[in-house]
Amino acid sequence: MIKKFPEIGRVINEIVELVEPKQILLFHAKGLSHPLVGFKLCIIQDKLSREELERQVYIGVDSEVPFDIVTYTPGEWEQLSVQEGSFASRIQQTGVVVYG
């Protein structure tokens, strides 16, 4: 899917360079046919606070296509991604690992 939408790949590459995440999952892309109108990423990392991570990504990554991020620390992800009914579990089940 990333090859089909190079803008998603470009954003992911910029995020990787900027915040060095452990893992990124793509869990929603609006407009799977052309044109892509938006997408959502889950970023798992432990170097920055949630607020600082969001600030760095939203200020440092420019995209022609709107995108949103959800963030977890590795510990939160490990616990919540297996907890039935949690948002992290839904991301784990429906998302695609695009980095890490």
C-alpha cells in the first residue's frame, strides 16, 4: 500500500528521521483509491513524552495529505495491544506495520 501512496512513505521516512520510533503502524487510510484524502499512523517510541512527540511530528513533518498520529510507549503498546476491546488492540488487528 505504501508504494501506491508515496506521500505516506515520505511522511513515515520523515517521522523515522525525526523521532526514531521503535515501530509505526498504518491503521487507516481514507481514499484507498486515488486520491488519498488522509491517513492515520500509530507511533510506538520511548524517547520523548507524548506531547513532545506530537509537537515534533506535527511541526516537523509537512504533508499535502492530512494525517493523524496516535502514540504509545513500548510498555503501553505491549499491555494494551493484547487487551480485548482496547483501541490499541484494534490497531494491532487492523493495522499494517510500516516501520520496525
